[in-house]
Amino acid sequence: MSWLPGEGAFGLVCKGTMSGPKGMAVRVAIKQLKTNAIDEEREEFLREMDIMKQVGRHPNIVTMYGLCEEPDFQCMVMEYVPFGDLKHYLQNLRKQVSIYSLDPAELQSFAAQVANGMAHLESLSITHRDLAARNILVGENKQLKISDFGMSRPGVYVKMSKGVIPLRWLSPEAIKDNIYSTKSDVWAYGIVLWEIVTLGGFPYPTVCDKDLLQYLLDGNRLEKPISCSDEMYVNAYCLVLLSFSVNLKFFANRGRLDDSDRDIRK
């Protein structure tokens, strides 16, 4: 086994192999609980295991192949996704091409794939709570897979404890009232679209953390990026971010984006 870059709040990740169909070696990522994890971190890790059991298999969500729940050792054996997270993929792409010459079909495909994965979670009444480009992995043939379910919860979730939160990906309701639901995930999806179009840009770059909630309550939103087509902005981005109270569903967005994706590829 070899260690992979990155470390979660309570987990370490290493790369290994397991025996697949017909005895073929399959590369996997093994996520294990830190040996010095406190009780709260252990509970979070076990909760992520339970969420992954519910999620099952979907082409746009990282797959859990198996797990170990021994008293002194807990780990998840996950699908290995070779090209890292979407944020760094996009930022590396920025170094290679002009932001004004991106392939609209690729951007539309990315948007549709994330919507497909989130629609699956919505169908299971699972709220991700930490959807961001950094938590989406890039696989073979640019297949995107949503990952990192450490903050996920079933149904609508009211956060009671304090801790680190993905502030710039949160809806005003989530920041102000600590209420998380499909609606807050849809909001985060809109931020992900902005990250995709800006090739890994930092949301609200001119607004400091302490001023962000009031900035949003005043009706301000992320500006339309120069490289974002009017079609994509109207069909997806605008529908998510310009409404203060988000009432959209991933199933609706998925159908709209799939139709646009097919039109672009004709």
C-alpha cells in the first residue's frame, strides 16, 4: 500500500489493490480512521460508512467496495479515481489553455454529471452538505464522481454543534439557521458550476468571511463569469443562484442539463 495525498478531518487514505473479477488486481483507495481519533470523529467516520452503504453504486458517485468495522480498526475500501479532485484538475487546466477557449461541451458534461450524482442522493433523501469541486473526483474519460460523505446526513438536517463549515458553498439559510436540505445542496451545486466555469476560481473573492452572510442577505450573488455562455447561465447557474429561497430539485436540473448536453454534442 502507498499513501495518497490528502487527509480528511478524521481519516487517512492510502492506495492498494484487491482481487477483482477473474482474479484480476483492482486498484482501490483505502480510507481508514486515524488511530488517535476522538469519540466524535469515530462516530462521524461510522456515520459516513452508513451513508455509503445507502448510496450503493452510481456512475457519478465514488463506489465503496467494502468495509471493516472491527472495534480497534475501521476502514472503507473505495473505488480508486486516478486523476484527483476536480478543483485541482480545473486549476491545472487553467495553466494550459485560455479561459476564453474552453470547450462548452466539456463544461456542460461536467455540470450534467454532478447533477446526475446529486439527483441519486436526492432520491435517497441524503443531504451531502459539502458539495464542492474539491470533493468531486475525476476518473477515466473525464467521468466525475462525487465523494467525501463525512458531513452527509439523511433528510433535512439542523446542525447543532459548532465546527469548520464550507462557508462559501453554503446557502444563506444554512449559514444563518444551520438548516441543511436538498435546497442547500442545490445552492452548493450552483457554486460548483461557477467553479467549473472559472476553472477552479475562489467564490466571492472580494468578500471576507465575516461579511459574506450580509452580502448574500442584501441580494448579492456571484457575478456571471465572462467565460459562461448565456445558455448555461440561464439553464442552470441563474436558476440556482438568483433565487434567495431555493426551491429547485436536482431531478429538474438534471433533465435541463442533459437536454442541453445533447444539443451541444449534435
